[in-house]
Amino acid sequence: MTEKKIAPALLLSAAAKLKAAGIDNPRRDARILLAEVLGLESNANLPDKAPTEAQARKFAAMVKRRAKREPVSRILGRRDFWTLTLKLNKDTLDPRPDSETVVEAVLAHLTDRTGAYRILDLGTGTGCLLLALLSELPNATGLGVDIAPGAVRAARANASAAGLGKRARFAVGNWSAGLRGRFDVIVANPPYIRKSDIQHLDPEVAKHDPKQALDGGRDGLDAYRAILKGLQAKAAPHALVAFELGQGQAGQVAGLLKAQQLQVLETRRDLAGIKRCIIATAV
């Protein structure tokens, strides 16, 4: 059953509109949106029949939004991350596959996955890092903190949907300020874009991700400095600390970690070969 048999005018016209709008892979995006309208998985075979009028109208509205450079994930209201499907809202960063590098790095350094680890996720957003780790560490518990109440609501809903609500807590807060207790694993995907660079990002990011989740200040490092201030007091002995990195920031963040008496263990590259995660330990 080929795509040519499924409302070819709709699909081809949509792909042409998206291509004209500068969208990469316009046919793929059009097909994903059409599958959504038809109530199918994105990779399912499309049925050999035309959409209803109502479905066609909904599809046209979605294509219009995508042509304005709204990401497919925002249009659908969800993003697949690790093995999870996470709901998004206007207060959450849209988690990208690059962030899975942080999860991989932490798991590589936890040789015993049955441990009762206490995990702290700073700037949790959708809860993606914390929930991905909890899904692999059956006896771990965690706390996700975000300054945006809407992000905390989304993370709680995502934890519940993933069956992790009993092991994940979420709170509104300014990084680790006011937190009690110590943690065995501390992760963060902080804002790391230089303020002057935000306007030059792709519209999918600049116009649709929350600015406070992007803006890392003049040099892109403000959030790292804020997180590291007093972080030793939140770290259990030999705790792991893993941060996502912006491109070209590995050396500078390593210096900030060492200045706080943290021992850098490694930097890990993402699928594009960019140093995307730095992992350190409390000594």
C-alpha cells in the first residue's frame, strides 16, 4: 500500500508548502502530521482511503502551523525521548535526542543499576533526564526542580504517565537553593546559549522554546555558575555530576567544575560528534 494511494493531492500539496517554507524533510513532516490526523502511529502504513472533510481541515491547520516553523513536536504536543513519550507545554524545553547523551553517560558510570540512588535534576523541564534515568534504575528515586510552575506540572504528568510517579518528585525552585539532603547523581541541561545568539537560532527553537530555558547570559555559562555555587553541599560522597554542554563549551565548563573541587571524569560526544555531556564526581 503506497503513499500515492492516500489522498495524494493532500500529501503532495502539504509537502510542497512545507518545502517552500524552508522545512527540512517536508514530506516526512507532512506524513507524520497526516498520520496523527488519521489516528495512526507515525510509521504505520497509511490506509487506502481519503481523509474525511474534518480530518482534511485539521491536517491543513497543522500544515499551516508547521509552515510557520512551529516544530512538529509542539503541534503534536509531545516528544519521544529515550523510551518515553513526554507531553510538552509552553514552559518546557522541547527535549532533543542530543540530551540522551547525558542519560547514557550517567548509566555508563553506574555499574550497579539496582542501587537505591537519589537523583537531582536541575532545570527539569519535561522531566526527561530524571524520568529516563528512573526508567533504567528500578530502585532509584529523584527530585526534579524547575523555576517554571508550568514545567513542573508537565513533569509530574509525565512521571505519572510513565508509571514513575511514586519515585519522582518535582518542585518549583531556583536551581538547588533551599534544598535539603544530599544526592548521589546530579544532572542538568541548563540554558547555555549566549544571549546574543538566541535571535540567530532556527525559528523552531528561537520562537517556540521558552527563553529562560535557552538564555545562558553573555557567555552562555551563567547557569553553570549558578548551579555550581554550593553544589558540593548537595552532593553525596563520590556523587556523579553530569551536565549537558553547548557546542565548544567543554573546556570552560570543565574549568568551572574543577574550581568547585569536582573531578572531571570524561566528556561524551553526541551522535553528531559534538562534546555534549561532561561528567564529574565529588571528591
